[in-house]
Amino acid sequence: MTIGISIALILSSCLMVLLVLLHKGKGGGLTDMFGGGFASSFGGSSVVERNLDRLTVITGVVWFVCIIALGLLLKP
């Protein structure tokens, strides 16, 4: 049980980092360095931004639930 939750935690953590880096920045930064082509072609679409926001929130909720579940399962 804890192994499965640990794997879900690792996957959601990696996905969260990727999703946060894909968000449109307010200025220069990692978004411009890594996502310059992606941001220029899809940056004006509000549907893409809303879907990215939703996916980020869902991933954050999954990450939070995994943290709480591991904390409860590993409690002495």
C-alpha cells in the first residue's frame, strides 16, 4: 500500500514541476527559456491556459492526498 502511494507521490511531484514550468510567466524566466516556442504558439489561447490551470490544480490535490495518506500510514 505504501509503495503504491509513494510511486503516486513521485509521479505527481514530477508532473507538478513540469506543469508549473509550462505556465505563462509574467516576465522573463524559466518559461521563456524552456517554453518559448510553446508559449508563442499556444500562449494566446485561453482554453489551453484554463486546461493547464485545471490540470495543475488536480495534480496538486493528488500530491496533497498522497502526502496525507503516507503521513497517516507511516505514523508510529
